[in-house]
Amino acid sequence: MALALPLSLVQPRQQAQLMTSFASSPSKIHSAAPPLRRISNSAGSSRSVNRSTILDVKPCGRSSHGTTPMSASSFCFVTGATSGYIACSPDDDVYAYIPVYVMLPLGTINKNCEVSDPNGLCNDLRLLKSAGVDGVMADCWWGIVEDQQPREYRWSGYKHLFQLIKDLDLKLQVVMSFHRCGGNVGDDIAIPLPEWVREVGNTNPDIYFTDKDGNHNDECLTWGIDQEPVLLGRTALEVYADFMRSFRTEIDEFFQDGTITEVQVGLGPCGELRYPAYPMENGWTYPGIGEFQCYDKYLMRSMREAAQARCRRHWENGPQGVGTYNSRPYDTEFFQDRGEYNSKYGIFFLNWYSQILIDHADRVLMLANSIFQGTQIAAKVAGVHWWYNTYSHASELTAGFYNNIQHDGYAPIIAVLKKHGAQLNFTCVELSTSKHKEEFPEAMSDPEDLIWQVLTTSWQIGIPVACENALPCFGRDDYQRVLENAKPALKKREGKNLVGFTYLRLCPTLYEEQNFTEFKQFVKKMHG
């Protein structure tokens, strides 16, 4: 049975695009349509429309003269449950070759900037080579390379590591890791920020992100000091740029010979573009909504200035009624259905909070693009999928993604990536919505719809997209979901193929016989 979905349920900012597309060519409406979402209320009931089942768009009525343009709300999507799939282009078929990389262990380089176990690593690399992988990803830790003194860099261990990779004819993705390692899911070692940075933080803890209770998070630097010369006379942007320039100069041979194919620029905690809204060290557990992280003195000053510019001095402080790290959205005044997040103040705050994130990405990627000219740069965006099936999308909001039923939070981020020629690397590509509903029914999670929203937005804006798994991944079902997102034609969906997939992470469990057999089959299918 067909379902007519009023266009009023589509994100408002995209209604005009849909109208224009329909007016010029009704067939274009499929590519213009935003991903439609499943929305649940606090009682758990839901309605769902899958973008892949859109059959047609047609007017719900006509003007009396038959020529007057109708409003956006006069259109509806007509959907069906099992038919109407759109053919993919020949270039994005199931036989396309998609590169596969594997993340190296976090402790591949030790605190002395040496390869921890060269012989063991070489054995691991040979096994990966035998599985057909294209290359590996390695973190270049700020806390190791520039640990003791500012502008004193140690690259010797990385030169050794890169040579081992090159000798086996593998390619390399490198990560500019400006964050601390330790305290997050999967972190099995501890690598703090550079010692000299921590010494600055001892006297000025506001260089770190801070929650409403004054807890400072030393996982990475607050974006409030991007342009503040508080790091022994340098701004955070200058520190990042100096580090990247040193890397580009000292590692030049591996750029020149093509070993390095991508530089992923760390933009926040875990190297991801997001606020550290859900730190386990502060007691957060899944699926808590997290907390806003804007209470250092630099970001608070920015908020005050933004409120004063709108002549709203009573907006100078952070939002009230937001709960704690482990609250549920329906237990808070701010995030509950039609709560304060949708008030005039809430809209002001969320626009400001998310714009700080976007501006940070804009500044750092501009620097990276100029430093790594001729090499693909990339930014990693976290897949915050819990509470996606609610009106407010609370956990996305605290992480800095102003994304909910009324506002597209990813298009502005993706537009900044396109501006600087950056590739998007998105996480959680292996996760199953149905499995999460079974294991965590209260989380109202929908990773599959989130992934589809981000992918379709990226295709519409026109940037390359790669993905990685968010959690350990060894089974056939997980690999199948990766394949279906990497090659939409496998499920007869309209879309483009991913430009790559990076597997998280090399570990002994991967080499167990059954697991490694499954992994090799997966690589073979990714390669066409």
C-alpha cells in the first residue's frame, strides 16, 4: 500500500530544493529528496519512511486556474514497500573496486618514538598483505612527537614505521592525532597531550573543554583557544600548523613516492569532529545524552558576545534543564519532545554551539589543505546514533551536531569539507538498527538511517566519502552491512560507492582462523 508523506515533514531548508527539482524535471526529485527519518515520541511509538522506497512525487492538489505554482506543502512523496528502486549509475555498481585499509594498534609507536615491535609488526603487515588489503592507517601522536618542548619534534620512529610499510608495497593513511589516547572505548594504552601543554593546563585549565559543573577534559584543547596565544605565545591553530608543516617536511619522501595516500586531520576527541560530550571518565555510560562542553572561559566569552550582538543579555549563559551525562531526553526540560531546544533561546544556543564546531573545522582544514597540497586530506565525523529516533536528537546536539527533525546538522559540516577539498570519513558503518533495538531498546537508536542521511547529504553536496566501523567487527553480518553501505547497488538503492573503508583495528582476534577467513572474503568483495 502506498503512503503519501506531506512535504511539510521534510526538513524546511530542503523544501525549496525539492520544489525547484520537481519544476525542472520530476525525475530529479529522487536525487533532491533528503533522507526521510523514523521518528519516535517519548512513548516509543514511531512512523517510518525509507528513502530507498520513494516511487514518485506529485501534487496533492491544483490551483483553480491550473497554472499557479503550489506551495511546498502541496507536494507529497508517494512511497511503496517493495518496489520503485532507482537504478544506480554504471560507475557505482557492485563490481567496483573499493580500497580497504586497516588501522594499526594504538601503541605501534612507543613513548620514545620508536617502533614498539618491528618484527611482530612486519609479520602482521605480511598477513594483511596476504589478505589483499591496500594499506594501513597510523596515528601520529602529538603527545609523542612534540612531548617535551614546543617546536621540538621527533619523527624517527615514524620514518622507520613508514619504511616498513613501504617495503611491503602497502599504502598509508596517516592521522594528525592532536588528542589524548586513553579513556575511550578500545583505548588500550595511554598517550597524554604533550607535557609542556599539560603544564600550561595546570595553571590555566580553561585551555580544555569544560562542562557545566566545571569539570575540565584534557582529552584535547578547547576550540575557544584556536586564536588565543595562550600556548607559550602561540595559538592552538599555530601549534597545529607548525606540527603539520614539520611532518610534511620531515616525511617528504613518503609523500613524493606515493606511499602516503591520505592525511586525516584530528579535529577533536578521538580525532573526530565533535565535542567531548560523552566522556567515560566523567561517568558517562551508553545511552546517556551527554552534556554540553562550552563552559571554559573562552567559549563562554564567545557565547556572551553572540548574545549581546542580538541584544539578548539574558541569553549569555548556557541552557538550563539539560540533565546530566546519563539522563534520557524525556527526563529533561530542554531535550524532551518539543522542549526548550526548540525555543528562541534554544535555537540561538544550538546555532552558536554548532557553529563553533564548524568554524574550527574550517580553520584547521584550511591550514591542512595548504600544507598538504597534492595529497588528499580528510576529516573524521562521529556517528552519534543513539536518540536519533526522537524529535530533539539530544546526543547529537551535545556532541555539536545541530541535527533533528527540523534542522539538518550535517550539510554545513560537509559543505566546509568540500570548501577545502577534504574527504569525509564517517563511523558506525557496520551497525545494525534492529540489533540495537534488541540490545538497547530504550536508546531509540537508528545507525542505519543516520548513515544514510550523511551519505545522501554528502552525495548531494559532492564530496568523497569513506567509512570505518565503530566497534570490533569480525562476523559476516557486520561485513555485509559494510558492503551494502559501500556499494548501494547491492540493495538496489540509488547512491554512490564509498571511496574507501578503514577497518578498526588490527588485533590478535582478527587473526583467529575463522575471523581471518571472513575478513579475507570481505576484502575480496570490496575489491569487486
